[in-house]
Amino acid sequence: MNQNELYGAITVSSVALLIAVAALVCAIIASRPRRHLVIIASAVLVVAEIILLLVPLPPLLDGVGFALALLGVAIAVVGGGPAVVAVLDLATRGSVPDGDHGGIMVGAKAGAGAGANESPAEATGTGRDEKPLEVLRGGATIGYLERVAVAASLLAGYPEGLAVVVAIKGVGRFTELSEPETRERFIIGTFASLVWASAGAAIALLAR
């Protein structure tokens, strides 16, 4: 490797590492409630990183590919949660209230769902025989495990693992999917999580 090639490799490696670290930092910051703009910034950086690794440029320095692979997996796992929350907030527009244990309240409406003549207790369902029920609990923990499994499957060259992950998740949640809001949240959240995890895994694969 001559001097010009070395400078090129150093430049590409530095930019790639800087983008990946910035994407991970944004994903971590976005883990705090409703930091949607930060997770959007992280998503933009992830796309920029993938494009950078796809463009024919000087090769990365030794060890940089491994570091980028680790960062890609970290981005896939950590950033998926905030990305899912942002997508769900955009899709549902706050119409489905969150529960105290990471789920959603079925039978409760956030805001405009109540009629003009209903009392607050009736609007949330607490004044009726059927009280609001929290479903899809533990979604954050399941999401982390899901994205770890997706990233591991793609890195291992076994993309069929994505179908296994979705099947296991669907079977485990089957009894909770009777209400429209739970089905909507399950489908949107699962797709958003899979797309984000696949993007992070793509960084790791391209860097490797």
C-alpha cells in the first residue's frame, strides 16, 4: 500500500467510524422518552453509513471492519426500541395509551376517542363492566431479544432465521391479538424492529 492509498484508507476508516459512533450515540440518547428527532438523525446516519460502505472506496484499515461490525450490531439492538416507538407514535397518533408495564391499554382511549356526553370514567372504560386491560406487556425486552436474534441470523448467513423469529413472536402473542389496536401495534412494531435490526446488521456485514 503506497502513501496515497494509506491516506485514503485512513480517511475512509475515520469517516466510517465517526458516522457509526454518531449513529449509536443518537440511538442511545433516543432511548429516553419521545426523542423522535434524535432517532431520525440516527436513521439518517445509518443510511449514510450503508451507502459509504457500498461505494467503491479505499479499503478499511485492519481492525476497523471488526469495530464497525460491533457498532452495527449495537446500533441494531439499541436503536430499534426508539425507532419502533417513533413509528408507532406516528401511526397511532397517540390514540392508544401506554400501560404501566410496557404494554398498551385496551379499552382505554387517549383523548378524542370519548364521546361528548361521556364522563372521564366512562371514556376510559373504568365506568363500565369491562375495565381497560394492559396487553403486549414486556414489548421492550422482547424487542431487544428479537433484534439480537435477527442480527445474529443475518451475520451467520441464515436469513431464514427472521421467519423463525416472527413465527415465535406471533405464537407467543396470539392470544393478545384479538383487538384491532393490538394487531396494528404488533404488525407495525414488528416490521419497524425488523427493518432497523436488518439495517444495523447490514453495516456489520458490509464492514466485515
